[in-house]
Amino acid sequence: MSSDALALVPRPTSVHQQDGTYVLPTDLAVDASPAWAAVARRLLGPGTGLDLPLAADGALRLVEDPALTEEAYRLDVTATGITITAATEQGVNWAVQTLRQLLPPDVLRAAPSGVALTVPLVSVADEPRFGWRGVMVDVGRHFLPLSDLFRVVDLLALHKYNVLHLHLTEDQGWRFPSAAHPRLQTVASWRTETRKQWDAQGDGTPHGGFYTLDQLRAVVAYAGQRGLTVVPEIDLPGHALALLAAYPELGNHPETGYAPATGFGVFDETLNLTDETVDVVLGLFGELLEVFPSRYVHVGGDEAPRTEWLASPAAQALAAERGLADATHLQRWFTERLRDFLAERGRQLVGWDEICDEGPLPGAVAMAWRGAEHGVAAAEAGLDVVMAPFSHTYLDFYPGEGDEEQYAIGGLTTTETVYGFEPLEGMTPECTSRVLGTQCQLWTEYVPTMRRAEYMLFPRACAHSEVAWSDAAGRSWAEFQPRLAGHLARLDALGVNFRPEAGPHPWQQGGTGTLRRPPEQPRRRAY
């Protein structure tokens, strides 16, 4: 078996394979600290059926080497046992994920199937290219139940992602609970129906849901055990209709009444940004920080029209009172307040690249979605950036051009397109250190279920995981394709509803009903 035939995804830094195999014995024990042994037991135990007790002479050895970088590891499989070397628990996580991929695909399941536990003799040395390897999941447009979030974490960890970015609020629904503002749960968390862009009418079915604080803490803990940080996002001052439905006094026209949006798009409604409104927002972020320990906190900041502010004498007066040239600058003032609030609490603001439209925002991280050039400009201005351009990382776009694809938002992002993304393209050598990493996005306007989410994520997220983890040198689509084909056997064993590269299965297609791809929808879309 060649190294390529191992089908490891993402591709490790170095793989050297020898002839022969090692069979995990039924009494396999772990020689490690209790904390590190727990990682091996957590990831290997369910699918192998092994108890993996602690023992000083265990054939699975987990060795600490402080000289390695934070997420680096070495994995050595010999005829007498397995040795994992790492500096941190996170490195152990990634090493065990590689070991899981070396075992038969059946071992990835939640219970053993009786398959022989055979591992090829191999030496792997590995470390990530970027420190931010993320996937954004939008639970605002369509709510994902708690069990689905655990499933997402497991699938991301398998691909060595280390950031789950949860987009918790939207015009269509608010998912973060607030003790101080209970109407966010009773009013903002649901909409009366859903209407897609090319549909003549809505579906007539209410949709909604929200997480409890304890549920979100459980997601944070579960992710942390598997090497991931959960980065939360409350997206303001735009994308606020659900919030305004619950608390209309925060809007520019409370007398008109608000409701969570039933359709999708960019809406003119924004927060009014009075001192009272800003206090409410800061209180919500304060509640958020109690649940999410992440250093990074996303504040959104995208697609916030100035329409209402420019038409509002009150907003103009507010801008003048704050020494601003006019109301168009209210968002910048607001974002600076959020930045300072977070910094005072040891956190760092992350925002979509619009936060730099009025110049770079010192102390912030810019997430470049409108194009790589926005990330390049932010890095040149001295900001840390996460590269997330829609052209290569928006996985809500169609994965194929065929008419059989199920109704999606538009656009086209193939697996090959994702794999061809280079996060450092256009960066000067002085700027490359400011690129924290890269992230792919799953917006869910047209993704109502976890089954559909899996179809849109995979295998494109497999390709992106390699862009984020592996060295760019020697990377080629031709080399990746056969490895991906082998890797998909693992997703198949897990029951992932991935899209075959040859096209969707019949049961994954849109058919002739309500999920048919609209013939009038443009086949390509650019922002």
C-alpha cells in the first residue's frame, strides 16, 4: 500500500510507510497521563470496543515533547505498538484522528462492528499550516438541534478543524438565550413561515428554536475535548429584525412594528444605536462571554444599510452629538465600542470585512468574505485576518451545475474550486504572519436540516480542511482526487449524506417538486 493509498485527509506533512501491519490487541492499554489517555479513549473506544485502560507498559504510548509546536504531533506504528508524541492535548487529538483514519472505516462509528483492528506500519510527522482552521455554521436562518451540533463537531474534528464559528443571530431567528431579555426566546426565536427567493409564496410552516445556556456550554465543552474552539457571533447592527421584533424600541421606527423575517436578503432595518440600545447590546455580549470562553468573539458588522439612519433626524442628531460627520459613521462608532468592551474583558473582536470600510479598525480581526483583496488590504494595514472569500469558501453555493441539484441560493463552488484556494495569494512576505488562517461558510437560507447540511459541507469541507492544514507545496487537484475517493469511504461508514463527486444520488436531487432547482435562477452569482 502506498502512502497515497492511505487516503489521509488532510494530507500530513510527512508520511513514511513500511511493509506490514499492527493489529490492536483486545487488551490494548494506554501508557499516558490520565488526561491524554482520556483523549485516546474518547476517540478510539466507541468504534473499536476497546476499554483502553491505563498501564505503564501499554502498547499505545502517548509521550510529551515540549519542543513540538502547539498542534504538532508524531505518530509511529510499529510491529509492537503505537507511539504518539505531542506537546499538548490538542496535538494528541490530531494524532488520534490520524490513527482513526489509518484504521478500517468501520471504526469511525459509535459502536464496534467486529472488523479486524489493523493499522499499517507507518511514521507520520505533522503540524498545521494555519492556526485558524474554521467552519462557520449559520443556525440563525435555520435552527439546528443540539444533537446536530455535536455531529458537526465530530465531523470537523475528523478533518482537524479547530474553530466552529456559530452564527447565532439573524433577521429570521435569534438562537442565544438571555436572562435579561426573555422575549428573545419567546418572540425572536421563531418565524411564521419560510419563503425562498424564487417561490411565489411561503411554506406556511412556522420555524424556530433556541439553545439553552447549558446546552451551549455542553457544545463548548464537547468541542474543547476534541480540539475545537467555539467562536460565537451576534451579528449587529444589521441583520437585526428578530431582535427588533422582540424589542422594537431598539429600532429606528418602533411604531411600525417588526417581525422576524420570513424571506431572505439584506433588509434596511438596523438598530438605532442610542445609548440605551448600546447598553442592551453590551449586556447581551456580557451574557455571551459567560458561556463562550473563546478569545475571539464575532460581532458580525456585515450588510448594515445606512438607509434608516440617513433618513432619521434622530440618527443625524445622535451622530452630531458624538462628533461624527454624519449618520453613515454610526456603525464605526458602534463597532469601536464593542471592540473596547471586549478588549477590557480579555477578548478580541472579529468582524466581517465591512468593519474596515471606513479604514482599518485597530485591534480587530477582519474576516474577509467579499473577496481576498479585502483580507490583503486589512493585513497590509496591520490587522490580523481570516481569509473567507465567497468565491472559494461559500458552501451554500451549488456544488455542481446540473439541473438535478436541489434548490440552493445560487452561485457555484465545486470541490475543485475550494481545493484551489490559496489563502496567502496576493500577500506580501511582511503580511503573511497576519493571516491567522481560513474558514469556510455554510449559510443556511436553503439548508433546513442536518442531512442537507452534510450534503453541502462534504466533500467540499474535506478539500478546505487540506487548504487550512497542509503545506501548499506540491498540492494538486490530481493528487487529491484519489485520496478524497478513499476518504469518502470513511464518511460513508459514518452515514454522512455527502455529495458524490460524480453528482447527487437520486434521493439527493431536487426532482420536480418544491425542491426543484428553479429554471429562472441564474446559474452563477457574485456579490
